[in-house]
Amino acid sequence: MKIELVLRSYVWETHRMTDREYLNRALSLMHNGQWFGWRKTNDDGNVIPNDQRMTYENVIVHNSSITKPTEAEVNAKIQEIKMQKLKKLMTKRQQMLNSKL
């Protein structure tokens, strides 16, 4: 029963964040402060709908001393966040298993 709860927790923890939330979190961890934002219009001047703005392509940098990280760097940070969550869950799982022994 406890293992089943840990597995449910794992699924919830790893899948509860959307891609947009992972992107926002990764960017926020790369530098201090509110250094980035999201474009509101595309190159043709058309408004980008709010549900489509939070993508790597629409990241704008507010701080001139910071360069926009590459998409590969952002993706690596997202993977790092996911691995940290997984390690935390696996530690919890191991603690639960050890408490049964």
C-alpha cells in the first residue's frame, strides 16, 4: 500500500507542472531577479495570445547585462529540475521501504 502511494506521488510530482511552468522555473533559476519576460506581439505586430506566449521563442531579456540562454541550456535546466524532483521522491520511497524493515 505504501509503495503504491509513493508511485502515485511520483506521477503527481513529475507531471503536475506544465511545460510552461517548467520553462518559467528554469529561467527563474538561471539568474537573480526578474530578468526575463514574454513577448506580447510577434514580428508582424500581431498580438500573441496569452496561452501561447510562454515559449522559448518568446522570451525577452530585460537586463542588458544578461544574454538569453540557448534553448539547449534551458532544456538542460528543465531536466535538472525534473531529476531533482525524482531524486527527492526516490529518497522518500527508500525511507518508506526502510521503515517497513
